Amino acid sequence: MAKTEDALATLINSVGSEQRSINQEGALSDRRTLLAVVSEVVTKDPRLVAAQAGTDAALAELRLAEALRGPELSLSGQVGNYKSGGAPSEAGLGLAVVGEQLISDGGASNAAVDEGAASLLYARARQEQATNLIILDVLDALVLAWQAGARAALAADTAARFVPLRMQLGRAAETGMIDNSALQALERDFLVAEARSVELASDTAVVRGRLSEYFVDPQIPSTFPAKVFNIDAATALDTFGTSPELQSRAASVLIARAVERKALAAFSPSVGIQLKTSSPFDETGDTETTLGLGVTYVFSDAGRRKHALVAATSRLRAAEAELLAYRGELRSRVAEGIAAMEASRRLLDIQKRSIHEAEASLALAYRQVSVGEQELLGLLSLEIELYEASDRLITARSQAYLAEARLAAELGLLAEAFGMSSVHHNPSGSNN
């Protein structure tokens, strides 16, 4: 028992040690760098390793089902003593070679092959789904890490720019040029900005912890990850048939159909040819060879075949109903994803225009201050507006990227974009 417990502890402590051997280097804004980084992370992820093992097992089971339809050749032997009449016993060797070939089994073996092929499709769909979800997880971690770092850097930079302005406003308040109540209101704004800067610095520690799931010595990305995927909102709703989850559910229906056919085949006889050659134990005997046609049929089994068929038919109906229900659910989710993606794109455009206007207003204000046509209070207010607009732009950029990435993962297109797809998608986007 102690030995088993030690082995269990060793196994638990070793889990997760290998997938953390990936360094995060280079500018992720470079397409090739991002592809290389994400590809290395995904291929070492335990979820994908498990999915690939499932696919390998399904392929082996398909090959096994195919092999069961082929001929079988066996050799058996017996060693011992034999005695004939009053003669002393002698050592002897008896051998038998048997060859068998199935001719007909009511379609059971063909159904088993079809079940294996459908199971392979199911496993590949699950592997594809795992690949898409892992890529999405990595991108989500990288984008949110960039967002946290960019917001923290923006807050720190803005706070540094506020320092000379705050000193000037303090001197102006001492000379009576600025009302103290207005200065106090601005000080409250400064304190809020400083508190946000502290919170954002804390956020970077949180996202760095999440990056450590995938990277050794994770660093906050200094550049925004490149976008290697592109979803056409006009056609996305008509191409949801590429969804790995939908494909796995369709494969489940094919599996259930094959199982029902096997249950039906159990009511048919099994027919095969057997060739047997055997040598006698006694060296004086003759070798015998027989060739025959074997027929096996079960007349009564207490209702086992009937119940098996009812169960198989019920499971098939359930699988078909689940496929139909999920198809409608998926279509709705894809529609929601398209709406979220388009909304995030519009919001990003709005924030970009807002930044442009805020920068123009601030530039004009600095020129006016230099010639005495603008007060420092108004200048500081515009600085705050620019900071808030810049902060919203960072968030909007991340949201637009991730909204499209989530939709791409839902449709099974993220793995394809990163060159890691294990299936071939129909370019016509058929939903059959």
C-alpha cells in the first residue's frame, strides 16, 4: 500500500512540469513570433496531449474492427505420452492448424467498422475543439496581460505628466489666481487617478500569474498580439457547420446508427468457413484435413437481443434529438457572437475618434496656455479627458480582438488560422 501511495504522490508532483518549459520572447505583434509562441504552448498542453491520445486510440480501434473481418490462422499443439494396447508408453506431439474466414454475420462486422470510423471522427472533432479552446485561452491570457500592462503604463505616465501641472496649480492657488475649492476638486481627481494606478499595478501581478500557466518567467507583453484570424460577419452565420462541437455531436449520431445496426445483426445467423489440418499424437496415424461451412444461430436468449435493440434505437433517437437541439443553440450563439464582434468593432472605432479629438483639443489648449488664452484648470481637465479616452481605447482594442477570437474558436477556425487544425474544413461552409 505504501509503495502505491508513493507512486501516486510522485505522479501528482510530476504533473504539469513539462508544459511550463516555454519561454515568452520576441514581439508578439510580429505574426511569425506569435504563431511560434502559441503553437509551442498548445502542443505541450496536457489537454491536447490527452485529445491526441484519444484520436490514436480511436484509429487503432477502427483498424481492429477492420481486421476482424479478415481470415484468422491459428496453431495449437499438445505434447505428452501415449500408449497403444500393451506397448509401453511413448512421447508424442500433436499439432493442429486451423484457418477461419467469416462469410456473413448479418452486417455486424461492417457495422463495427462504421462505428469505429464514426468514433474516429468524434475523437478528431474533440481534438479540434481542444486545440481551438487552448489557443483561445492562450490568446486571452496574452491580450489581457497586454491590456493590464498598457493601462498601468498609461496611468503611470499620466501621473508623471500631472506632477508639474499640480505644482503650477498649487502656486497659482497660493497667489489667489485659482479658487481653493476648484483646486481641492482636482486633488480628489488626482487621488482617484493614483488609486487606479495602484489597482492597475496589482492587476498586472494577477495576469502574470495566469501567464505562468503557459510560460516560464512570464513577462507582460509590451506589444499587442498580432491578429492572424479574420471573421467575415456576413458569412459567419452560414458556416457554423465547421464547429468542432457540432461535428462531434453529428459523429455521435453516426456511432448510434452503427450500434443499432449491430443490434439488428444479432438476429441473423453467422456463417463462416473453417479449414483444419491436424497431425495425430501417434506417429503411426494419418494427418486429417477437414473443410467445412459453419453456421451459428441463436434461437433464444431470454430477450437479450430484443432489449439491446430497443436500447440502441433509443440512444439513436436521443443522439439525433441532441444534435438538432444543439444545432439551434449553436446558431443562436454564433449570431450573438457576431453581434458582440460587430459591436466591439464599432466601439473601437468610436474610441479611436475620441482619442483623435481629445489629442487635438489638448494640443490647442497648450498653445492657448502659452499665450495666456487658456487657464491651467482647463488644461488639466483636458489631460484627464485624454487619459480616460486612452484607457477606454486600450480596453476596447482588447475586447474587439477577443470577441473575434471567441467566435473563431466557436466555429473551429482558430486552429486553422494558427496552422494547427487536424481536420479539413469545407470552404463552402456547408452545414449539412
